Amino acid sequence: MTEIKQITQQLEKLAPISYQESYDNAGLIVGDPETEVTGILFSLDVTEDIVAEAIEKNCNLIVAHHPIVFKGLKKLNGNNYVERTVIKAIKNEIAIYAIHTNLDHVAQGVNWKIAERLRLTNVKVLAPKKELLSKLTFFVPVKDSQNVLDALFKAGAGEIGQYKNCSFRTEGIGTFQPGVAANPVIGSRGVNEEVVEHRIEVMFPSYLESTILSVLKKNHPYEEVAYYLQLLENENQEVGAGAVGDLTEPMDPEDFLRFVKDQMQTSVIRHTVPLNKKIQRVAVCGGAGSFLLSNAIRAKADVFITADYKYHEFFDADNRIMICDIGHFESEVFTKDLLYNYLSGIFSNFALCLSEVNTNPVRYFV
């Protein structure tokens, strides 16, 4: 039996809730986390039609990118589509989980899916976030240092980009005197003691702090563990907004626009005047991404692909970059495929279904 909380735990390994923006509402919005899962429906949005599709396909969990409840609900009277959708889900015991800006911000998330469809290489986070990493410094007898480190590595410490098990250690003399009520592993009460110890430093994602400290204390031989924590200013190169990468071969602007239209399955691309050169370096941001234009320019991108651009914002390209607005829905619709592929590699004891409902509220007359 697989419960909803087991699904959400796996999703939050991919995109920790702490990585969402302060205004967001990612997480389990409707439903009991201890409910057994009969099936999962993956969608971009949640609407009444999506809930109906979940009922038809015997899926009691909807995993969507956009939260159906974004602002606080004060009433549930069915006066708008949000209220009606939530009521319908509750009546039919359908749980709703949203994985929104936290999935926007992780490598292998929304923007990596766009990069994959555009066949970009050397993909990196466009605007890495700061203050998401912490450093743990602790002191441990030399003979125990590797055992403690191995436990911390297993818990998620010591990962820097594509490198694992990263740490720094120096050797020195630790001194202490156990008190009368102490139960020392080394030394005797009331007697000064000296021990050859390692000072060890490891980095870890800040959201893992309680887990890391618990593992440290559980595996450290001392009754009282000497340690301290620091929040780092470092940019986390694996977490942030947008992505940037390179085409395998430069393309003429017109050919590139046709390529984007085909790969992203969009009928319209709103764009600025192409630069007088071929396109090779491409910046992307699923959804509304105009706030990343300066980052795209600094990254020396030839084009910036995103959505929801306003008329006057197009002028900001200023002949330095080509802006392409492909539409909000079109830029993120393949997120459901990303989530489907991720969970299908973990769970196989119930149905996983891609939504067939087009939730795009925008129509084009061409």
C-alpha cells in the first residue's frame, strides 16, 4: 500500500518545499496524507474538468504545477471556479498537490524540461539563489571522524554541484573537563583531558538542518557534541530561477523560431527584432520571466524564451538580445511529463496518468 505522504515525500526530494517563493502555495492543498493512493493524474492546472478526469480514471491524487488555491479562501460557496474545483475534489475524495515555484527553482525542474525540448547542452541555472546553504563545523576524535562523516554524507551533507562527499578536516588537540554529573566516553569526572581530534567542515542545504544535526548527535561518540552552524552567502548553483544553455549548432533566427514553435508546440511566438547574428546561447524561464532579462543578457544569451511579456517590457531588449514570448501554458505544459517520468521510475503499483484536458484559458485566432 502506498499513501499520499509517500508520494509527496518523493516529490519534495525533487523540489523541496522550502525552495518555493514566499508568495507561493506549493504542497498538499486538499486531502489526507495518510490516504492510500489509487492513481495519480498529472496536470499543469487544476480545474473542475481535471477533477472530473481524475474521477473517470480512478485517480484520487492530482499532482499539478499550479496551485488551485493561491490566495486565502475565506468561503467555500462555489461562487468561482476555485471554490467549485476544491468542493468537487473534497466531495469525491480527490487530493490535490501543487509543486510550483519550488520545481521552477531546481535543476532537473521546469526550466530543465524546456532546455531538454530545445536540445540545449551545458545547461546551468540562470540566476542562482543565495543563503540556501549552511556550513557545519564540528570536532570529533580522529578514530571516529570517518564514521560520523559517512553518516552525514548519507543524510545529504557534503554535496557541491556534481561532487559528493565533500569535506575539510584539520587535526588538533581538544581539551575538556567532565563535570560531576557527566558520563564521559573519554576521560574522568573532574579531570582535565586532552584528545587528538579532527575539526571537520561540511556544507549542506539549509532545509536539511534538523536532519543533519540529528544525524551528527546520533553518530558522534561524545555525550556533548561541540559544533557550530553558519548560514552561507554562497550562491547555490543547483537552485535558482531560469536556465541557460547552448544549441549544438548555431541557427539562423528564422530557423530557430520555427524550431521553437515545433518543439514547444505553440502556434504563436511574440518576439523582438532578431539580432543580426546566428543564435547559439539560449536562456529560458517557464511562465512569467521578464524579471530575468538582465540575467539572460549577463549570461551572453542570444535569445531569452519565456512568457507573459508586456508591451513596454519588449523595449528592454534594446538590441542586446531577442525576447521570445511563447505563452505561459506552452512554456510549462511539459512539466506534467517531467513529473510523470520522475514518479514512474519510483512507483509501479498503481496507475500514473497524464491529463488529456487542455487547461489553457488563452485561445488564438489565426
